[in-house]
Amino acid sequence: MFSIHSVLLDLDGTLIDSRPGIAASTRAALRSLGHAPDDTLDVTAVIGPPLQDMLRVLLQAYGDDRVDDAVLAYRQHYGDTGLFGSTLYPGIREAVQEMHAAGLRIYLATSKRELFARRILEHLDLASYFQAIHGSIPSGALDHKPELLAHILTEQNIAAGDSLMVGDRRHDVAGAHAVRMRSLGVLWGYGSRDELETAGADRLVENPDDLARAVFAMLKR
């Protein structure tokens, strides 16, 4: 039915609103280093890139370069409680079910630690729709989207021309284009329309209810 039969989905800002849990774990990490972040700390703009990059930006406000220490504290808190502060965007479950029912192979492609991503999808009862769940690993080798997507294509024996990357940030678009995949940008996440258009997203979709339809339209080209 489709010329492209594999869909790679980002997690944060695409499938789930993970902002509450990320914000809580970020505050815990900053406090562990002796800082006093405000309870209203807004992390929206820094969600999406690898964790080290996110924390490096936030630590700059304190003149602190202890990124590795912050990462360890963050992951401790996130693994204990933060990851449960994630909810599916309304309409996402139905969209994933529709793509699965159409016979598409669905893969997760996230910069979040693979272990955390798997636990989140299992907690939200969505893991069974995925052929495989891919994320960053302890060595750091797959922290960035180009390397992660190249790994998935090789590991799953997927041709770049037979796949589509769906995400909410410029990193998803740039990663897809780096491995010669097309990209679909979603507008309900943490990236703006301007960010995604500037990055060169091949198409944009405005709400989760239209996600499966937009994927099908791109797959039929």
C-alpha cells in the first residue's frame, strides 16, 4: 500500500507532554548542585536536544559548568519519579493505532535514554505498537539525532527512502535530512512553526488528530 513503510517517531513533544517531569528533575538536579531554581522554571525551550546540552544551557545562568554532575542527579530523579510526569497528547494513541492497523512499521527514535523511553511507553500502554524502541545509550554514541537515525536504519535494515521521521524540533528535521529521510514536523510540541520551517521540514501537521492522515499522505508520494 505504501512506498515508505517505516515511521520513526520522536517522543518528547511528539507523543508525550513530558514537560512536568523534565522540569521537576531539572530543578532537583540544579538543587543538588547548590542552586535555588524557581518552582516556575520554564524548560520548554530546551526540551528536545540531548540532556547534556539542555543542562549546559540551564547551568550557564549560574556560571556553573558541572554538566556531568547535573546529568547524574537529573537521571537519578527522573528514573525514580520524573518519567511518570508524562502524558500522551490527546489523539496520539488513536493516531498510533491507526498507523499500526494500516501495516506501517513504527519505531521510536528519541534522544532520551532508551531505558526511560521504554518505561514511559510501557507505563502509558503504548509500547506494543512499536517494532522497536531506540534512544540514547550510556556511552553517549547515540545522543544526537543523525547518529541515532543512522543506527536505526542499519539495525532495522530500513532504507532511508522507505522511511519517515516525525518530530517537533529542528533536531528531528536535521537528523532526518542528514540520513536522507523525509521529515514531518508536528506543531503541538516544543518547537515553533518558524523553527521547523527554517529547519526545512518537508511537511507540517497542526494537531494529533491529523497525524496519521499526514503520514499516509507523505507515504503515498
